[in-house]
Amino acid sequence: MKKIEWLIVILLITMGLGCLTVSATTMWGTESFETYLTTFLQLCLWMGLPILILGIVYLLFLKKRKNNKK
């Protein structure tokens, strides 16, 4: 992918997380910046942790597969 395509993907993901955070913050009724930031960090953690775990498993799978070929 080209750099501009990566930029568009990152922008869309960030906008989606922002919209999700705003809707979650207003749903709970407390519309402060601290609540927004806390909700945003929790969303990033819950989305990033499975991606990190799957990435590590994938890299271990590739390493094992590479060692079996030799």
C-alpha cells in the first residue's frame, strides 16, 4: 500500500474511534473531557490487546514454519 492509503486508513480508524467514544460518553450522561479520555483509552486497550496477542501468535507461527523448512 502507498503512504497516502495508509494515511487514509489511519484517519478512518481514528474517526471511528472518536465517534464511538463520543457516543459512549454521552450515553453514560457525563460529558466531561476526563470521561471522554478515559473511555477513549479503554476502547483503545480493548481493541489493541487482541490485535497484539494475535500479532504475537502470528509471528511465532511464521518463525516455527520458517524453522521447519530448514
